[in-house]
Amino acid sequence: MERTSFYTTLIEQLGRRATRAVLGLCGFRNDALREYLRDLFDRDAGMPGAFLADPVFEASFGWQPAERTLGGLEGKLLHPDLVRALREPQKRA
């Protein structure tokens, strides 16, 4: 399978599944409203009203390990509250 067709198929599936999920969760009983929203949401990515924006793919470069730890960035580059939140995430009840 070509890479381009893979992404095209993936984007179409994501839009279609998102549309179905939202319409299912909302549970609209009005057929005309449901059909209107399905047509609106099911537009091609990036079109007004569509669920998905235009796809964006960025070049990714290899990671290079840093000598500094997350704690070493506290107060200089990162706010101490952010470092604490990353180090000790709140537990869900």
C-alpha cells in the first residue's frame, strides 16, 4: 500500500468514526437533524464544518539524550509547579 493512500484512508476513517461516535452519543431523534449533521461533519478534512482539519505532518528528527534532568530545569526553564506536576501527577479518584 502506498503511503499516500494509507494516510488518505486513515483520515477518511477517522472522520467517519468521529462523526458516528458523536451522533451516537448525542442520540438525536430527529432524522433530518441527524442527517444534516452527518453531512456537515463528514466533509473532507479542512472543509468548514468538518470534524478534522487539514492533516499536518512534520519532519521528525532523532532525539539526543540530555545531561540535565527534569529537576535540573526547574526554576530556570520550567516553572517549579510544572516540574512538580510532572514528577508527582495527581491520582484519579
